[in-house]
Amino acid sequence: MFRQSAQHIGTYYAGTYPGPIPLRPRLQEALQREVLIIGGGFSGLHTALRLALAGKKVVAWPRTRRNW
């Protein structure tokens, strides 16, 4: 039932991406935001969107690598 590995599961997007999936991008400069969301999955992105629509300055940062 539970996965023993912490590796990402395979997705359509990961399987059809032309080349290796890049790791999360490096910050080029300091960011000033009200909210930092670590995790770019559905819940993290949904939360970031809802907060941004409410007027908050948000950055969503993937925990490991982009997989969407």
C-alpha cells in the first residue's frame, strides 16, 4: 500500500518530457514575499493560487524537482 522509496512516482508529464527533468531552479536574487509554500504539487499550487488571488505575495518552491 505504501511506497518504501522517497522517489517521485512516474507521471505522464515526467514520462513525455524531452530530456532529463531539471532540478528546481536556483534563485538568482533575493525574494521578498509574504508567503513561501514549499511543495509544487497540486495542493501547494492550489494554495499559492488562492493566496495570490487574495492579494498575498506568494512564491511556490518545489521541494525536490519539477514533475508537473
